[in-house]
Amino acid sequence: MPIYIASPEGHGPHPAVLVIQGMHGANSYEFGVAERLSNAGFIGVVPDMFHRGPACFSNEELEQRRRGFNDPQKIGDVNAAITHLQSLPFVQGDRLAIMGFCMGGRTSYLMATQRPDLRCAADFYGGGVLLGEDGPSPFDMTANIRCPILVLDGEEDQHPSPDEVRKLDAELQRHGVVHETHIYPGVGHAFMSGRGPRANPEVQEDAWSRLMDWFNKYLVAEPVAAR
């Protein structure tokens, strides 16, 4: 499984953040996020979650690859990436976080239910958290989450819809998980990477500021119990 790693200046070790792709695959957007993280003092790590099979060259092929990609495979891939990271001398192996967009946001929530050693997580418009893929849904495993989680979505998104995000927020609250949920008005799905009429730089910068505050509070600082 290829992994793109962007590391800050200096020998480290540094905290690391896994950046999980959307359905379009690991591409220049995720690499740019990893580079931006490295400029902020974190190691940005992008595993290629669509590494099984030949390279995809169309949206149709990407969609087919995504539909054949189940939760046990996602969990296995992220666990393998974490094992690799923890073997690297410049990575602070006990200070790891995860974030993702769309499919990657759902994967981030899923991994928060699986890895009590994660310091924190961030879910950007993760559709399908309430649904399982060859296993229980991430939503149904919310009680397992032991790390603070940030959830960001747009009011005009339908996957997930605002109602789904509010349901998620209530479930996190019910289980005493440290979390923050923000639903931005006037923007839809993929607002972080949207271009043209969908782009909203003000929302993007606010979301990035919230993300950095989250990482500085829960990844850099001493750990805070999720409950």
C-alpha cells in the first residue's frame, strides 16, 4: 500500500495525522492537506486506500473500487499504516490522529471506534456513518470511542444530511464522548475542496482553524479522557 508522507523540518519526532481520502482516491488534494499539516508541525500521512487492483483512470472505475471496499479492509489498511508509522524514528508513535473527507470522514469515525490509542479524530462530511459495510455501522459502535472527535458538515449536504449529523451529535453526547459538531450554513458536500460556485474560502479557513485548534488541544497537549 503506497503511503505519502509529508514531514516538518527537523529530525523530530513529530505527532502524525493520517489523512484519509474521499471516493476520488488519494490525490493532490489530500497530498496538499498533508503538506499543510507538515507546515503546522505535524507529519501528514496519506495511505492509498484504493491500492487493491489496477490503477483507476475514470470516475466509474473509482466508484466501482469504492463499492468493493468494505469496513474490514479499511480497518486493516489503517492499522497497517499506523504500524508502519510507529516504526519510523521521526514519528511520535504515541501521538497519532486521524482525519478524512467524505468516505475518509466516515473511515475516521470508524477508526475512532477501533483504536483507543488515537489522540483525536476529525470527520469532514463523512457520509454513511449510520450504515455498516460488511460489519456493524460506525454509529452503532460510538460507545467504543475513547478519543475526542470533531464533526464538520454543510447545511446543504445530503450525504450526510444535517439531520444525520444531529443524530450523530446526540449519540456522541449520549455516550459522553468529547466532541464538537459544526454545520456550516450555505455550503454543501465537499466544501473543503469545492471550486467554482461551491467554493467558500471563509468557511474553509474557519474549518481549518477549528481543525488546528483541535489538534493543538488534543494531539500536541497531554491527552484528555474522552469520558
